[in-house]
Amino acid sequence: MHSLTVLGVGIAMAIVAILGLKYAEPAYLTPWLGKGADQVFGRGLSTLFLYTDSILVLQLASRCRGEVRVGRTGFLGAVLAVLLNVALVLVSSMSHSSALSGVSNNLIYPLTKAAYFGRFWSRMDAIYLLALMTSAFLYLSMAIHLFFLAIKGVTWIPRPGKRTAALCLVGILCVSLTGCYDGREVEAAAYTIALGIDQGETQRYRYTFQLSNPLELGGSMETENTKTESQGEEESAQENKTVSNISIEAEDFYLAVNQLKSHLSKEPDFSHLKLLVFSYDAAKAGVLEHASLLFWEQEVRPSTNVCLAESAGKFLKEVKPTLEQSTARYYELLFQNRNTPYAPVVELREFVSRGTDGGWDPVLPIATAEKLTGIGVFQEGKLVATMDGKAAMLYRFLTGDATEIAVRAGNSSFSVASRKKPEFHVDANTSPKRIGVRTYLTAELVSGSKEDFPVLTAQLEDEMTAFLRETFRLKADVLGVGAWMRYGMLQEGEWGNANWREEMPKFDIFSQTRVKE
């Protein structure tokens, strides 16, 4: 039973590793392999103690059947343990770049943080805790079994039976797995649903914590009328009663959380964080440090949405849910691909993964109190440019995640969507070298004439080429062209010598579009 359960845990870990390959890069293995086999196989050997149950087989040798080869079984178990650990080291290394190495010594946790299987499985890091609980249960059951085997030969102790062993195990489980000494009651937690980060005035940062107010969710939004004496007229202002906003200035996130506790009668909880907002000023100074820190926090979901705002604190205080009483639910519905034709949807795991990759630069949507439109372009973790909603629409076409976006071409209107991911083509025989990005779209005529399909294709190619040339001028690789080119290099040093950032403005980049009617 113990061996079969361990096999099940191993299969679950393998599934998680496969799901994590969406944001994995084989090039991340180069730093590990470049340090020699000691770093890979040595780490696998150092964690062999996790599989010490194979050694316990020797203790059970006298109890085994005659046809069982105890030594061979133990040796095979040790070999498989080392190979499994080596495989997990390699896969977990691909889940994040070397810039994030050392954040976790446990192999399961980084895998579950990087795994992705739709928004429903946004907390796959729970497998990390389940694996630990299962492992503890298995070793506890084996320890009890060995204990009873050891005392069988003692005459003054009653001979235990299977029922006695089962009762002892049940008793230990009842004591260790029940009770509420470490429980967290819902009414004792203050759930943070959004976090805004601005540049501080007296401290380094100003954090705005938006806390859910569950007492107001069942009621209606109250409307207060305020008079503006200077203008001499009456205006209607609607206040969001479903949340409470607390702004704190501090040097880092953990100091801000400590100060937040002094404002509340409840314990802050970030397990339901829906939105992370960075201000323009904070993004220009660099926000990758904050994003990486929150990504590895056990409570924070890797699927948390990230966006930009002119002022993060002001944006959160002015948010008024449209057609929703729950602000958390409003964030969930707003940040969906089908609801954001003029802004990309970026999750925390994607922003951190691409921000720490030397061959890829992330982008973030721009949010205001009224709408979600525009795109912020990053270069090496810092905001270098903001663009309008049309540029964001072109970016969605180029990345292959556009869904039913209306486009006007000639005298006709089309509903355009992506068919598959783009392809890259490099022509090294020209001067300057040319990089082509081929996109595959499908267009449905909404109104007008089919004769405007060629006009649509030419228009999209021109606009996407202009967008790409502007990003290359900024040395921002928002499509991951550098990551694609790095696959042809065998060593990390070769990629470093390529000096991709400085070479980007010298390339002639263009777009080719294949539109299917």
C-alpha cells in the first residue's frame, strides 16, 4: 500500500510538471548544466533521505516471502529515487529563470506555482501541502508497523494484532489531524482583494490594501448626494461600500503588512487577492522585485491579475463595480480575454516569468476607474512606454490570443480572432537582417463587402509592422523573439555575447498576416 501511494504522489507531481511547461523555457537549464553535473545530480543525491523507506525494506527482510529479493528491491528503489529527484530538479529549473533560483528548496512548490490548467486550478500549489500530508501519513504508518514487529518477540508485552495497530493509528490521526487550534475562521480574517503600489513620499513605497467588506455585499450600494459649494451645483457621487481601502507607506511589503495589522481587528489574508496594481512611477523605477516576492508567497494565487494605473491608490479608491455588487467578482469578470479587446490580460505568473527572462519582455494593461484600455511596455523589468488601446489590440493579434475583436477596414466591418500562435522567420543574408512575424487570423464579415478582405490584410500588416518596429526601437522584446533565437545557441555564454538588447534596433522587422475568411 505504501509503495502504491508513493507511486500515485509521483504521478501527481509528474502531471504538475507537465502543466508547468506552458511558462517553462528549456534555455533555463543552461545555467544549471553549465555549473557541471554536480549541481544537478548532487542535488538529487542530497534529497535521497526523502525516500529512506527503501532502506527500511532491509528491516523487513526476515518477514518477506522467500522469492522476494530484498537487496535488489532496495537498490532499485534508491536508483529510482535519485532519478526522480534529478528529473524534478530539471523540470523545476525550467519553470523559472536563474534570476529566481534559490527561492525555494522544495522541488514540488516551484512546480505547482508555475503549473497552469485554467483559472479553475489557480491554486495548484495546494498539491504541495497535500504531498507533505500524504508523505507524513505514509511514514507514520510504516513506523507503527515496524514498532509492532519489533515488540513481537517481547514476552511481557501482549502480542498486538491488526486491530490494535489500526486503533493506534486512528488514535494518532484523531489527535494530529483534528481540532481548531490552528484554524482560521472566516469572520476573523480580513481578505485583501486588491493591492496597489505607488512611490511613497516619506517612505519608499505607498501600499493601498483594498479589503473586502462582507457585511455590505448583501445590501445595495448607497448613493450619497454632495454639494460642491465652489461650483454652486449638486452632484451625485456613488461610493463603493463593499470594500475598505487602507494606504500605508513603508520601505517594503512586509513592513506594510505589519502596520496594516495595527489598523485591523482581523488577520490580513491574501488568499483571495484578485488584482495587483502598479503606478506609472513605481513601474518606471522597476516592479519586478515586488512581483517576484508576491509570486512566491504561499497565500497569493499565481493567477492574480496585474495592471498599471496612473496612481494605484487613487484607482482602487475610485473603482465602482459595473453591474456587480461584489468588487472581487467585478475584477474577475473585467480581466477576461473576451471582455478586454483593447487591453491584454496578464497574470502574475506570466509577468514574473517573462520579466526575468533575458529574451522576453512583459506588458501590462492600463486601467482607469472607467475602463480597461491601453498597454504598458516593459524593458528589463521597467516601464519604458505606454500605448493606446489600438496598440494593445495589435499586440493581442501578434500574440495569438485575440477573440472576436471588431476591426474596420475600407467600407466594411470584420470580427477578427486568432487561429494559432505566431511564427518567426529570420533572414540573416540581408543587410540589415530581417525578422518576420507571421500571424494567423480568422475574419468574419459583419457588414460591408467581401472585397475589403485584402484591405483588411494589408491594413493589419502595416499597423502590426509599425507596432513591432516601435517596440524594437525601445529595445523591448514583447513577443519573445530573443527567446526563440536563443534556442539555436548551445551555451548561455553564447547568448550573452549575442548582445540582443543592443542589436534589436538594428533589425528590420515586419509582419505577415494570413487571414482566413
